[in-house]
Amino acid sequence: KERPMNQKQLPPRVLVTGASSFLGQFVVHELKTMGHEVFQVDRTNGFNLLLETETLTAFLASRPEIVIHLAASSGQNPSNQGTIFRDTLKMGMNVLDATMLAGAKFMTVASRSIYSKTPFLAKSNVKVIQEGLLHIGAASDAVGEARRALLAACSRYQAQYQRPYAFVVLPPLYGPGQPKWGALEEGRGIGFM
């Protein structure tokens, strides 16, 4: 729906992928509390982000001004790491491409798993770090590797299309069944934009 020109400035429309996930539920709640019109995208409402056409359909239906990409392939079965990597990256690239076509701002969130299990950053008080420092060691799982690849894509897209993006790295979020990792248990987060 079009916004009338004579109406006061409304908060931007936001599309949230992975809206029914552990983190997504909180993000959607906060955005709605702040008055944003939020379009929730996940498999439960019929959008499969692995399919480019369904991703584009979600964007056409919502016409977002901001995209918060939280979706990732679920499961940590060691025998499925290739599938988890492929699906997480494919969803990210489909959402990033649709964001560029929509002219929206892109934000994604990654967990601590984009880093190796090294104590280098665990004891640091650094809050904002340079992109190059993120590539110390291998990521600790397939989702982390896919998020690092998506970060590289964001950087290249910004260079080509001059579109802003935000890539935020969160400390571990513990929900039901999530193991504690110990590195950032004091609640310190690391991120950059």
C-alpha cells in the first residue's frame, strides 16, 4: 500500500526473515512495539527462501524499506554440514538479491560461530572490529561459514551498488537445547557495520 505524501513520517516497513525463530520472535515484537509495519517471512507462512521466486514474491507483497535477515538452515547434524551451508548461503543470497532489487537497506545477524573456537576475541573488550579481523581461523560450524560468505557478498554488493548493509555479530543466545559455548558468556558482543 502506498503512503500518502501529506501524512507524517511513518516508521519504515520492515521485512524479517526467520521471524518465528528464537531471535526472530523478539525482533518482530520490538519492531511492532516501535510502530513499524512488519512483514514476517518464514516457512510457516508459506515462503521458502531457498526458492528465488518465493523470495521475490515476499518482497513484492511487502515492499520493504529495511530487511532484517535472520533465517538460516536448522540442524547441526555433522553428516549434513554441506546441506546446511548450501541452504543457509542460498537463502542469504536470495534475500540479498531481492533487497538490492527493492532498493531496501539490508541487515543480517550472525552468531559467534562465524569465528573459530579461539580465545582471541573471547577476552577482548572490543565492541567494533574491522572486517579483516573476522577471518581468524575457520568458522566453528556450517552456518558460521555461510554467514561469513554472506558478509563477503554484502561487501562486494556495497562496492557495486553503493547500498548500505549492517552485519551484526551477537554473543551466544541461549534458548532451549542450545549448548553454552563459554567464550562470551559474560554477555559481551562483537559486531560491526
